[in-house]
Amino acid sequence: MRVALGVSGGVAAYKAAELVRRLQQEGIDVQVVMTRSAQEFITPLTFAALTGQKVITELFSGESGGANVESAIEHIAVAQRIDLLVVAPATANVIAKMARGISDDFLTTLYLATTAPVIVAPAMNVNMWEHAATQENIGTLRARGVHVVAPEEGYLACGMTGAGRLAGVDAIAQAVCARLGIEHDLRDETIVVTAGPTCEDLDPVRYLTNRSSGKMGYALAQAAARRGARVILISGPVRLDPPQGVEFVSVRSTEQMHRAVLQHFAGATALIMAAAVADYRPIAPQAAKIKRTGERLTLELESTPDILADAARGKGERIIIGFAAETSDVARHARGKLESKQADLIVANDVTAEGAGFDHDTNVITLYARDGREQAFPRMPKIDAAHRILDQLRALRTPSPQISETQRVR
Ligand code: C5P
């Protein structure tokens, strides 16, 4: 999703920096456009550092002062690229220009050139806000379909008290998300997600592990956080950065993951075990490096604790989702796991299928739910697969009539 954030010249301009961060947490790519007077309050450099993108400040800007063709048509390119334009803070002046169709700088030109939805969050002195001219302009914009995030009442920078203070960053971000169709349907959930492999030491330099990259678990954590859940990501060693907005717990062995999951699941509403947990570990890891002798070496392994099955004991209303990475007879193994692990949903994938399983950016999944629902999906990016899994987590919260029947019997 791409959003242009127009910043105009008011004391509240500094709050736009916080808005950039909030929008980025939703996975939105933000292009900042500043009016000339906005730059009196906050520098373009602040926004450039936050977004990692050039901030647009001029309608015509060339390398050595003179305009070039790219810059002259940039407003059209930006206008076509964006999914939404939000102006925050919007001054009385910018609102007036937008209402009248005056386009004498980049921001107001962008407003005319884009067909994307537009949101304005006004901020100004109370008398300016209440002035008939401003109210008329706001009315004009509203009638045109522009969404206005109304300013709040309170103490204003000018020393007066009244309406005119920029709406809270959360309220503006919410308006943006609503317009973009980004839902916070998981806001009541606290979800523990495990990801990556676990490592079982043989000696100080060698260990047993598997080919898990952590990509599926990280995608789930990212998707759940975007949908408003509190997310605790418990990860084995992987080469990925934790997604923004998740609480991160780093572990190495199955034993550590076991402890972390039981601890965090106690205060959670759901557990998604996407980690490829080692099923066996050396019975006696050596304190010193095992020497090469030239002889045959036999390693004795023992079963690791089944984290999922342990967490499922006494889980109550909490939802547990497990994974079944199989190389054969996928459906039978997945259904079996629903029972043996007391899971509510099993995500099965045939790791031998093309574009599925370890280290791929795509996955081919089939979902088996406890209530009998079964859904097979075509190959898709792991982030999309994550959303389909979370959709099922939602569906499990609203059981079908048939399920409520059995629950009543119980
Ligand atoms: O039994 P299997 O290892 O095939 O089951 C896979 C599922 O169980 C995955 O969700 C995995 O994260 C979880 N698991 C676990 N503890 C283990 C092994 C696997 O929670 N020791």
C-alpha cells in the first residue's frame, strides 16, 4: 500500500513524523510531500530519514536549481502511484486551496491530479477553524468525498483553548487504515508465534538442526501484528529481522523454546507453532569437542518435549495452530495431528511440492480444522498464506451452527 502524506505548515507538523511511523507499522509505504511553510517547522531530512525516500518539497526542482522534465511531471507519477492521500496537519490555507482547486505547489497539484481517496486532518487556531470561510471550505471538501478527521478541543499552541488541535495520530492512522481496507480484526488477540528451527548441541561446535528459514513464522507474526494482535514471536536462530511491532524472544534449543512457549502462552489467546522443532536431541551433549578417531560413531538421541501437545493440555478457549511439514501422505498425517496434539487447526504442506516449504518465499498449504472444515490453497506468497491462516483463526472464534450444537451438549 502506498500513501502520500502531505504536511503543511503548522506547529503540529512535528506530529506527522509520528504518523509516518504508525503508518509504516501497518505495512504502508509513505511518501512525504511538504509545503514550503511546513519546512519552517520541521526539516525534510527528518521525514527522509524515517521513510528512506526523498521528500518532495517543490513542484519544479532540478539538480542544479533548474527544473527538469522528471520533476515537472512527478506529481502525475506520484498521483498515479498512491492508494491514498492524507494531509496532516492541514492548515486553513491548504484546505482553502484544495476547496477552490488552486494548485500552486506540489501538494495542492497532487490533490487535483490524484483519483485516490483523500483524508485531511486540520490543525489551526480555534478562530481560524471556526471561521465561516474555513467551515465552508471543509463543507466543500466533505461534499466532494474527502474524509475529514476533525480536530480535537484543547489547549492550542497559540495559547487559546478550543477546537483546532490536530486529531490524535491513532485516530488519523485508523481513518487511513479504514479507507485502505486494512482491518484490525485481531485486536482482541494475544498470539504467540514460533518460528525457525531449533538447534540441539552435540558438542561446543556441532549441532543438529533443520532447513527451516523462519519465513512462514515471521510472515505470520507480521500479518497478525498488522491486523491488530499483540504478537510474541519466539524464534530459533534465523537470518531475518523481527517484524515491526512484535515482541521478540530469541531461543536456540527445543528446551528453551518449550519454556518460552509455556510461559508466554499462559497470558495469550492463541498459539501458532510454525517452528520446525527438533524431534530428537543428543542424550548426552559433550562438554569438549568430539575428536575424530577414524572409527564409526554412534549418536544416541532422545525425544524432545512435544511443545504443542504440552501447551494444548488445559488450553480451554485458547486456539492452537500446528504445522505439518510432510513429505508423504500429507492429509492423513495432518488429520492425525489434529487428534494427537489436540490442535484446533493444522496447516499442512507437502515440503516436496514445488514452491512450498523450507526457505521458499511461497507456500502451498491445506488447512484442516477441528470442526471438519478443510481448505486447500494454490501456491501463494507466505505473507498471503499467513493471512489465510489468520482468517481461519477468526473463523474458529465464530463456530458454525453445527459446532455450537456440540458445544451445548458438552
Ligand atoms: O509431530 P510433528 O513434529 O510433525 O508436528 C509438527 C508440529 O508440532 C509443528 O507445529 C511443530 O512446531 C510442533 N512441534 C512441537 N514440539 C516438538 C515438535 C514439533 O511443538 N517437539
